[in-house]
Amino acid sequence: MSNNTIYLPKNLSEALKILNNSKEKVLPLAGGTTLLLNPTEKFSYIELDGLNLDYIKSDKNNLSIGAMTTIGQLAAWPQSARYWNGLIRECTLTIASTPNRNMITAGGNIVGLRPWSALAGVLLLLDGKIITARGKNYTAKEFFSKLPKTILGKNIVTKIRIPLNDKDLIGKWKKFSLTETDYPILSMGILYKLKNKNTIENIKIVATGLTILPQRFIKTERMLKNKQLTDNIIKLLTKSLQNEAVIGADIRVAAEYKREILGAIFKDILP
Ligand SMILES: Cc1cc2nc3c(=O)[nH]c(=O)nc-3n(C[C@H](O)[C@H](O)[C@H](O)COP(=O)(O)OP(=O)(O)OC[C@H]3O[C@@H](n4cnc5c(N)ncnc54)[C@H](O)[C@@H]3O)c2cc1C
């Protein structure tokens, strides 16, 4: 790290100027859990800490999460239970260990996308928007349609905004990993409304860890609409989900193993 410059801008417009005008390759520095663990001589960094980007706020329409809010802050957010049945807390508690969660930021988790990046999946479920310092506004569907860094270019994510119109829907998140704090092999989240005790009115399903990008399962979601969850239906829909999944290479496990796990988590996570 000794040859790398770390810039300390006073505000976002100064940060953008450095990002745009520097002759050297400069990257925004958030929690540093990827950048500082794998330092490279080639890069200098712009420290985003101190730019007032760590907050969780809500009004009657939206929940706003500053890009520098840590995963630890999200996991400890006292109002979590009021929104989507505590989905954000349930999901963020599956990320790494407590010391890591206190460093990893929301912005770093979604921009530095990895196959296991959990927030990307949650934002797809909740129709989140990603907002930048240059005033761009991406839907989660756009932002995670390819590597976010290529979409973002020389820009800084400042906040995540999640609409609260569906805040009473029930959310659930489950991860499968070899140990409690290991990188997940895969994770799955659902967001649903019940019509009666075991009939689904509507549902959204996402998985992370299958490829680098999080995946929605639109076809299976449609098949589940207004269905009573009998054993036969669950069996049929598990097959549909497994067929719909696009699974990339992972040196830890075979694709067919992942497909089996995906089916098992699906059965487990359904209401
Ligand atoms: C041991 C360990 C276990 C982990 N397990 C999990 C897990 O189970 N699930 C999970 O989801 N994550 C997990 N992570 C976290 C994940 O792998 C990344 O390390 C983390 O998401 C990066 O966040 P950061 O805030 O540290 O970003 P940094 O490392 O600071 O940055 C990452 C990238 O994003 C860019 N960037 C960051 N913030 C912004 C911004 N606001 N605007 C523009 N660009 C930005 C940086 O320039 C960089 O390219 C784990 C990490 C570790 C170290």
C-alpha cells in the first residue's frame, strides 16, 4: 500500500473531480474489505468515509440507506421488524462475521459485486433504486443486469432507495454455506403475500451464488400465483425452479450439487 495515494475529499463534488480528473487509476474506498485485503500498486483511492453517507432514514414513501452504512448498522437497525417482516436484518446477519459486518458497506457490497453479495438479491426483491453522486438513478434490475462497475463508470453510489408501498409483505432469507461465517455456496430470498393460510397470492423469488449476478425466477413466481401449497405443487414448482436456474462454474461444488441445494432451500423457505 505504501505507494498508493489515499485522497480525503471534503465533499462529494471534490470526490467526483478527483475521480474524473486524476491521471492515475482511482477507486472509491468504502469498507475496504476487498480493496485493502488485495491492495495493488496500480490504484489510488478516494476515501468515502466522512462524506455523511452513513444513515438509514424513512419517510412515508421510501427507505433510504446511505452507501457508507455498514452491514452491521443494517443488521442492528431497531426498526427492521416493521418492514418486510425483518427481511433486511435476516439477510444482513447472514453476511460474514460481526467484525466484517462492521466494515462492509452497503455501497461496497452492491458495487463490488461477488456471487455471494447478499444485498443485491434483497434489492431485486424489494425493487430498490441505486442513486449516484451524478444524479443517476438505476433500478436494481438494471444495476444487476451486468457487472455494476461497468454500469456505474466514473461515478459514486450515494444511496439506496427502497419503496415502502409493499412493506407489509413477508420477506425471508436463507443461506447455505459450509460453516456459519463462510462465503455462501448460495442464498435464496422470497417476498410474498398469502391469500389464506397456505395459498400464495403472489411471490418473488431470488437466489444469489448461482452466477455472479443475482437471479429472479419469474416463471416459477407466475406458476405459484394463487396456488395452494400442497406437496404435489411444491414438488412441481421445485422442478420448475431448478430448471429455470442458470448455474455457473464454482470451484467449490458441482453445478448439479448446487441445483439440488437450490431445490432443498426452496422447500425450506416456502411458507
Ligand atoms: C471474510 C469475508 C466474508 C464475506 N462474506 C460475505 C457474505 O457472506 N455475503 C456478502 O454479501 N458479502 C460478504 N463479504 C463482503 C464482500 O465480499 C465484499 O468484501 C464487500 O461487499 C465489499 O464491501 P466494502 O464496503 O468493503 O467495499 P470496498 O472493498 O471498499 O470496495 C469494493 C468495490 O466497490 C467500489 N465501491 C465501494 N463503494 C462504492 C461507492 N459508494 N460508489 C462507487 N464504488 C464503490 C470500490 O471502488 C471497489 O471497487 C465478505 C467479506 C469478507 C472479507
